[in-house]
Amino acid sequence: MDEAALIEPLSVGYHAVERANLSEKSTILVVGAGPIGLLTAAVAKAQGHTVIISEPSGLRRKKAQEAQVADYFFNPIEDDIQAKVHEINEKGVDAAFECTSVQPGFDACLDAIRMGGTVVIVAIWGKPASVDMAKLVIKEANLLGTIAYNNTHPKTIDLVSTGKIKLDQFITAKIGLDDLIDKGFDTLIHHNETAVKILVSPTGKGL
């Protein structure tokens, strides 16, 4: 039941990957290794794609490595993501998933895709973003938005029940109702690098 609580966010990642309409064994880039970025990467990896993660937080990169949701892990502050991507696949990635809601993240996605590649906006943006239209046109790129899920829960459950994705590793804390503010919301707002998913239950021991 603890893992079942994560089917909903995992379905968000599944729907995003499904929207990209990938061919078998594609190469993809996930920009941002927060909860949704991790789960999007996990879905793509489980489907047999080569996954690259770009994430500035050392703690989040470490979690992504421990969870084995990607093949390559880069720090965009220190690494030239476009150059690293082209070292892995000289044409660029088939699809890039923007999971940060920041302009440099989106720009990195557009730079990294191959000709005819796809950028999928997974993050919820609270402000307008700018698009390099010349780059979009010259690359004949596909720019897609995705929100939540669309009848993907059964497929997501299948990935978990067959062992292709292990959700327990994404549960970083189990807390009781009395700790909802201090150890729940406060952690997610002020210390979100240390948390992926926090389970809340009356006993604090999980579901």
C-alpha cells in the first residue's frame, strides 16, 4: 500500500513519456531530478530507453544514481549539457523532458534534441517562458505540453507489479498527522533536496 500511494505521481511520468511517442530504445534527456523528474526517468528507463539526467543538486543526483533511473548524470552548472549529450549520441537526444520550470532548463532541452526531436514540458510553470523560435523551426522540433495523466494508471501499475520499477526507494519519509507541518510541508518547502515522497498516515508507520 505504501508503494500504491506513489502510483499517481508515477502516472504523471508515464503520461509524459507516452506523449513523446518514442521509438524503441530512444535516447532521452530529463532536466531536473525532483520527484516528477525522477519518476519520468524511471518510466523511460523501465521501457528500455537510454536516459540522461541533468540536475544541479548533488543530493538529487545521488538519489537518481542510487535509484538507477538513468545511465548518465550531469551537473548543468559544471557540465556543458549539449556537449555531453552529443558525446553520447552525436545527433542529439530523441526527446527531452523539462521538469524544472526554469528558463535554462527549457533552453537545455531545446539545445539537446536532434533534428525532428521532441521537447515535453512536464513542469508546471508559474510564469511565461521565452522560446527561441529560429531554433525550434530549424530543428523542426516538436514542442509538447503534458498535464497529469490520461488512463495511464493500469500501465503504470503493471510496471510496478512486474518489478520494472521499485517505488519503495522513492519514499524518503513516513510521518504521522501530528508531524504534517514540521516534517511534511516544511521539509518539502525548505529542504526539498532531501525528500522525494513523504507518506502521511495516522500511525506514522506508512499505509
